[in-house]
Amino acid sequence: MSQVTVQLLEAFGDAWNRHDIDALMSMVTDDCVFYTVAGPGVLGSTFKGTDEVRKGFEMAWQTIPDAAWKDATHFVTGDRGVSECTFSGTNADGTRIEARMVDVFTFRDGKIAVKNAFRKNRPVQPATAA
């Protein structure tokens, strides 16, 4: 197993903020799994394999075009890691989301095999006047 470092999680977070799907996909395994912060199951929605995960990642930007993940901190221990950040963005109705969140990762062969996302359940903020 190639050892993963915090630098992978920093690069992954930077790619999210650039909305760079190709960079994100270069950092995940072919059989990767993405569990979202919301969805019908106990783990939110589940996307498996690169085609589904790509769609799941892109949905974040389609749903919230100005999505941003800021003030990140990361740690890695063995084949597991965590990123903590503040997620923010604007819904289609103009309301704003801002809440702390974490991603819990499982690594294999120097890449991300599982991304399991969790976010504080904070009420949306009113739309700002233009």
C-alpha cells in the first residue's frame, strides 16, 4: 500500500474548491465509494465506481454552483483520514448554507477508496439582498 499523506487531502480539497472534476477523479480508486451528507439511506446517497462517483461529485456543483469548502484541517493515520472544513454555498432559492463538516476517508494504493461526508444540520440562512 502506498502511504497517503495530508498532501493528498489538501490537493483533494483544493480540487473541490476549483470545481475540478478531473483532478478529483485522479485521486480516487476505480471502485471508489462516495456517501453523501443527505439522502434516503442511513449513509445518505451512495455512489459506487468512477462513473457514479463522478456524477455524485458533480451534483454538488449543479445543486450549489458557488459551493466552497474553506478553513480545512486534515489528518491521516494508516489507511484512514479526516478532513474538517466549513462548507458554504447558495441554494437555487437564494438561501445560504454555512456549516462545519467532515469527510472520513479510507485509502487504498495511495488513493481515496471511500469518501463518507458528514455536515452539521444547521438551518439555511435567509437570502441576502442583491
